[in-house]
Amino acid sequence: MNNTHNEHTQLIEKLLGRPLTKQELLQFSEYKNLFKIYNSHTNLISKNDENVFFEKHIYDSLCLSIFFQKYEIPGNIKLLDVGTGGGFPAVPLSIVYPEMQIYPIDSVAKKIGFIELVQKELRLENLHPICKRVEDLNRDFKNSFDVVTSRAVAALNILLEYTIPFVKTGGYFAAYKSKNAQQELKEAQNAMGILKCEFSESISYNLPLENDYTRELLIFKKNNSTSKDYPRKSGQAKKNPL
């Protein structure tokens, strides 16, 4: 176990380009333990994924740092994580970027309850969980986030409507994708025009798994303020995608 722990630490440090502090190491360990206990009675991830918790969830979440480094994103930004689930990427990011104000949002009370527990136990003062549908998020949040993220939530043409309205003009949306990313991108062209954003690039990376597992971060930049009509209410984005 210790060798595995050391390997995981080295992978994170290589990704971030710096050593982890003792506090960060302790927080990751506590997060893993809390997750295992909570997942035993509440389905945050599948039981199979528990065996690759680090590789498929922690490491994957932290690969956003590739985007941060490439785009010279400062460490004190305000970030919204839409459909955070068990806290990915919000919680791992909040551990390694303590100056970043992170708002994980999910409509499932049990999932946000878990993140509230993690926030309290790990003393993550920069983590601000919200239990709501993103369509019902307070209008004050619109056009206010430097970066918005989302991982394994919806097809891109739907996802853009959930996220872009909350990005500042000049800010970014980063979508975690794997299969069908390019096809989703083609189908999202209309949504990009309506929501006033443009596709910047796809950043590919591999998860540290035995089988080749390629992931992509699709990066979008918001050029102008989005119409106040978006996101539409009551699941309209899903029913009638842009």
C-alpha cells in the first residue's frame, strides 16, 4: 500500500510541477477514507471504480492543472463545478489550490451532503457546496466565474447551456470528455453561436491505468455576455438542445 501511495504522490507532483505538502497528503488520505465509507451506503461511484479511485477520479480531476499551466490561469480564481457528483474535480482541486474559491453544484442532496462532510472534516474553507439544479442557480452567479468545469454530466450541446451563462466574458469552460468528444463538438456548433463562446482546443492526456485510457479537456472561451434567457428552466436544455 505504501508503494502505491508513493506512486500516486509522485504522479500528482509531476502533474502539478511541485511537491505536495504534508497537509495536502493528509487531506487526500482523509478524502479517500471518507469516500470509501460514504460510498458503501450511497452510490457516489460504482464498486468497480473504487479499485481505481485514484486513477479515474483523483488524477483525472487534477489534470485540469494542464489547462491552468498552459493558459497561465492564476491560483486565486473563482471556479464553478457543474454536476460535481462525488466532488470531481471540485474536491481534489480545492486541496491543491487553497486560494481558489470553488463552488461544486449538484441537484442530488446525498452527493452535496457528502461534499459538505468533506469540507468540514478536511477544513477546506475554499469549498462552497450548492445543492440545486444549475438552471435554478441564483442569477447573481451569471457571468461571474473565471472558469467553469463539468465532468461526465451531459452531451456537449446540453452542457454548454448549463455552463457558459455562468462564465465571465473572457473566461473559460473546460469539459472533461473521452469517447465521442469530436462528434459532440460538431453537434454543439449551434449552441456555441447562441451562447457566445468559441472552441479553443482539445487537451489530450492519459490516465495511469494498465489499459490505454485517453481523456480530453475541451476548452471553450466566452467572448460576450450570454443572453439572460439562458440557461432555460425546467430541463429544457435536455429536452430541446440548442
